Amino acid sequence: MSGDYEVGRRRALQLFGLSAGASAAAMVAADPVLGATLGYDERTGFTPSTYQAPTDPARDNAAKQTALRWIDANAAALTGLSDQIWQHAEVSLREWRSSEATAALLRSHGFSIRWGAAGFPAAFVATFGSGGPVLGFNAEYDALPGLSQKRAVTTHDPLIYHYDAYGPTYGPGHGDAHNALGAGSVGAAIAVSKAIRAQGLTATVKVYGSTGEEQLVGKSYAVKAGVYAGLDAYLDWHPFANTLATWNTTSALASATFTFLGAAGHGGSPLGNKSGLDGALLMATMSEFLREKNVAASGRFHYAIINGGGAPNVTPDMCSIWFFIREGSPARVKVLYDKIVECAKAAAQASQTRLTYRYHAGTWNGLGNRAGAELANANMQLIGPPEFTAADQQLAKGLQKSLGKPEVGLPTTLVPLTPPPPTFLGGPSTDSADVSWQVPTVNVLVTTFPPGVPHHNWAVTAGAATNIAHQALLSAARYLSATAVDLIIQPEHLAAMKEEFRSRTAGVQWQSMIPDGSQPPIYEPPADFLARTGQSWPPAGVTWPVPQVIATEQLGTTGPDLPPQS
């Protein structure tokens, strides 16, 4: 394995523009953020090829048993919350009912609720206790557009189908199982609060109800606003196809929309019209030519056309294309983002349209913490994997069959804790990454959908309100609560996490990727939601209504007027 790791390490250095013989110090010098993530283990003398995860950090104790018993006794309330949020299926930044349901359960167990974190109406901070270590838990509850699916149905059968003769669409759905994510974190936080009270411990528990994670918005702005300041540790989990603790990194990301403004006209007489859609398509085409020679293996960019016109016989005078740009660090994202911007400018010139673009949000790559992963892993070994029934396995195999994947069912064991792979080839992003650069973070993944089923697929929605997701969120609640209890009653573990955090971030100054003065993408909530949550509109610092974007371009020339022909 040592040889394989060294080959992978050399490959990683080459991918990031360093020579194969470069050291971790060279990576730190070239990009300190990569040095804190990919280069840290080598820099500290860690040997991945002989790594053995410790099992002794997690110990059974009365406080931990109190927390675990509470989860078992209140499983119906937690799975009920998850199913309720699944039914709401509210998309990013508009999770009105989902956030209220989440906050209501916390309030019923003695948590105080402060609404409107960082100016987002559907975001809140729930707090229990005082003093001692301050532990934060992440709760998300946003669905994804177009991923509606009937519960436990193994063929694609949307629960919400919008008929249109020219272009039918599906409703939103929890294709990333954030309904389970939020409920599991809430269960962990409440369980820890019960242990604190029953055992007379001193600690503070905070739950961060986060809006718009799928758009990488909520936590990015909240961290910039200082919402997460004062934490000693942050505990997070995410639905996955296996169950494991990890200290791996994620991709940094920038989100931006490019709008092309032209002049409308009849599609049957296009000469002189200026098409916003042409601008967007030209930009997409030019950006595709970047992929071979201008994008490293760790880079990603992908896009969606937002408003491409309502009918082919109307040349659309406005069209927006929304890009996500991912790379291994903020600096690398900026390099790729700048190239995408140049494509947009050239597309506007070629299509004779006017370009406006807006940078919506940006988040760093994740900063892992090996000490936190080891403590979580030890508790996971103590508690065991999620337990799935024969019916769960049958459902999983049916979903795998529908997607053309091997019908292997759900895993029944924990994945051993292993070091991050030596080669970072890109992947998903999360706005929790910005939190990880503020405070030591524990990351756990729990089997919530079958192997072979990708995130953001209708098949995830199909299982996200079944016993598969129920067992996942209950297991996540147990893992996180047990780990949190150890951080409270065994302060040496928290000290180890903090020391590693200090060592990793030495020489790195976190700075938000969001430019100062940026107004976040935001939606006005219903009046009754504002009344129930005690909020006013608009939030401080938000301009409302948002200034309109209007096409005011003149039509183009159709050529010189020619004399009549006799």
C-alpha cells in the first residue's frame, strides 16, 4: 500500500502544478489552503500506509447512555419530523414550514430560538444550556427542484407532475435526504441536552437551522456575519451510501449567474433581433472548450439555463445561465471562475447582447479533523451500523435495478476509518466547509440510500421517507450525541481537536469568498410566517424590492435599405 500511496501522492502534486518530487512544504507555499488539507498529514509525519484507527477514545458512561436511551424512546418524534419535512419538499431559501417544524421540536425540549440568522428568514439558532464547551449541530431541510418521487416506489414515478403540452416538469423532492439530515442532528442535540440535565454537566448546545445549503448560500453568508462565532466544536453528518467517519476535504465552489439582454422579435423574421438565449448558448459552448486544456482533474463547472424563452417564435430578449465552479481551494476556484467570466464577455460581444452577472455565493473546501474523526469512529464502532430490514433491502435492490446498478442492497457494516485518498480529483461541495475553517469539525456519513444511487436523484427521494432513512437518521443522532458527550466529559479529546485545528490553520487566514456588500439571494416569506417567527421584512441590510433587470437594447441592423426593384 505504501507504494500505491506514493504514486497517488505524486499524481496529486502533478495535478496541482507541483513537481512529482515536491514536498508538503512546497504545496503549503504554493497554496496554503491545500497545505492545510491535502498536505497536512505528510507535514506532521503521519503515515497513511500503516494507519490503524484507535478504538479507545469512546467509553461508555451514564451521560452517553442517557442520550442514547432518549433517542430510542423518541424515535417516532424524530422520524416523524423527517417525514413531515419530506412531505413539504421546500426548495432552498424558501423552507418556511420545514424550518418551523424543526424549530418547534427543539423549543418543546427547552431550546430557545433566535430567528433570521444572517438575515435569512428560514434560518435560526437554537440554544440550550450555558457555560462549558459550546457544541454546534448542523440542521438542513431544503429539497431540490425536479426530484419529486413517490415514497418507496422503485420506478421513476413523480409525486408531483406538472402537465404542460410543450414541456412537462416535476415538482421538488428530497433527492439529497436533507429531511433526514435535519431530523438526525436535532435528535442528537436534544439527546445531549437531556444528558447535560440528567448528569448535571456544564455545556451549551446550539443547533444551526441552515437555509439554502443546496445552493451553498446559507452558511456561507452566516459565517461571514459571525453567526458561528464562539463554538468549541461543530458536529455534522450527511446522508450517503455507506456509513463512516471521515476527515477528507471537499471542493471549494463559486456560484454565479450570467444574464444576457437583447431585443425581442418574431422568430420567423429574426434578422435584427438580439437573442439573450444566443448569448447563454454561446457562453456554454465556449466554456466547454475550456475543459480539456484549462481545467485540472480536480476542477468542475456545470450550469443550468434559467429562462430560455417561452416559445420558439419569440426571440427571447433575456436569458440567464447559472454556473457552479468547483476546485480544490478558493484560489483555484478564482482562476477557473475568471476564465468562465471571459467566456461570458466574449459571448455577449458575439451575440450583440448586454451582459450582467452576479456572484451569488462561494464556499471554501472542507477542513478535516483527524482527532474528531477518530473519536466519532470509535463511538460508531461502539454503537454499530444502522440495522435494515429485509423489506429495506428489497426496496434498495429495486432502486438499484431501476438505475441499472448492481443489486447489492444496503451495506450492513461500518466502513473502517481510513486516511483521505492521496489524489484529490474533485467532487461535492458544502457550505459547512466555511464553518470548518472557524471551528474544529466532526464529519460523519451514514447510509441513507443504496450504493450505486447518486446524490440528487429521484431514487434518493423514494427512500428518504422510509425505514431506510429512519434508521440512518437515528444512527446519525446516536453517533453525534455520543461523540458530543465525550467532548464534554473528556476534555482531552476537545483539546486534541483544537490543537489539530490550530496546527492546520497556522499561516492560513480565512476570508469569505463573498465580496463585501453583496446582497444574498433571498425571497420574501409569507406574512403569517413572519408573524409566527417574530420577524419583520425586509431584514436589515437587504434592499427590497430587488432592482429589476430589464432589457433596453435596440434592435440590430437588417442591412442597408435597397432601392425598389422594377
